[in-house]
Amino acid sequence: MIQLENVSYAYGIDAKPALRDVTLSIPQGEFVAIVGPNGGGKSTLVKLILGLLKPRTGRALLFGESPEKTRCRAGYAPQQARVDFNFPIGVLDVVLAGRFGAPSRRGPFSPRFSKSDKEAALAALERMGVAELSRKSFGELSGGQRQRVLIARALCSKPELLVLDEPTNNIDPANAERFYELLAEIAKKSSILMASHDLGVVSKMVDSVVCVNQVVHIHPTSEFNGALVSELYNADVRLVRHDHRCAEVGAHSSVYE
């Protein structure tokens, strides 16, 4: 599904590389987390995979082809910091934008939205639990509501790959838990690539972990421990993983140092 071969990227000719010599392969059907420190290159990696940035060296393939050709098969929810909240647009229109380029549309780049497009947008909002916001202005929403709308936009095209960049920013812990439950359901039918700081969730939900700090390494979740996290963040880090079980034994937690 995703193939990067010796990819490097820098924001400027003389700039320090944001990523260097990245070789990475991710098969279809995986739920993969991207973790790493701020400024380590997580968002850059996501944009290279989607073809929003072009590698300085090496090549990136998405579904076996150039990402520019195949990214219509992916749904993308960016970080909220990259969204202009002052732009006068309604919630339903934000979600409908996710239908542009959708493979299921007849004439995928037509400016007109059909009845089925609107039904898909409303269904995505319903799935994210914010259907009642469809007629509101996007700029009026709270941070958590905005994030859910942006994810609904990503889901609207019924993508084969869902790409989420820090999806739980501005979502309170109770709603974040419900959101992760929803992701687990989505992962049964779609591949998911998620950049996240929530290492506790990463340690128990995903199939593999992509560790990014200029260079990139991929690990099965079973290898993700405190020593690996300390090396990634260049600091003495303690990872506590909580596995909550509805059983007589109660909750179990493991601590990695």
C-alpha cells in the first residue's frame, strides 16, 4: 500500500533535512501509528506519503503508483492548526469537500454534488456523532467538534486508507476514548495511518509503529517498549500501558522502563 525508497526531504535548499534516507513498506489492511517528538518529521512523512510534498531524493508510492494518481483512494484529516477557521463555510460543505476526487463519483471532479454525495456526507457526520451540526458554520464550532467534522470529511469518500494527523488534539479524554473505539471499527474495513502523541493508545491498538525522528524505523507493536521510546525521544522516558478488561481479574497494567 505504501512504499518509500531512500526518501529524503528538507524545507529549503540549505535547510537541515526533516527526513533522511527513509525506506518504508506498509501493506494494505494495517492499522499503523506514526510517533516521534515535535519537529521529528511526522507530518512531513504523512505529506510525502500523500504526495503533498515531493521527495528531494528517492521515491514514494501509494497503492503502487505515484501518490498524485492514487491519493483519491485515501481520506486525510490534517492537524487543526493548518485549517483557516475564519473562512466562511458551513459544516456540511466542509464534509462534502471530501467527495471531490472520490472514485465512487461519476465525474469525480465535477463541481456539482449529487444526492448520493450529500447522503454520504450526512452519514459521515452521523458516524462521528455530530450530525446535528450539519447546518452550522464551521468557524462557530469548538475544537473537538471541528476535529470530528474534519475526520467526517476524510471518511466521506469511503477511503481504502484513512490518514489522520494528531486526530485527538482538542478532544477531551472521554470523547477521545469513544473516538478510538470508532477507529477500531473503521480498521476492520479500511487501512489506517495515524500520527499521534498518545503512546498509551499506540501500545495496545495498532498493528505496527513507525518511529520518526529525522530517520524512520518501523516496529511491530510487541517491540514497542520504554527503551525504544527513550531512544526515540532522546530522553529518559517511562511508558505505562494500561489494558482495561471487563473481567473478574480487573484492569492490568504493564510498565516499561
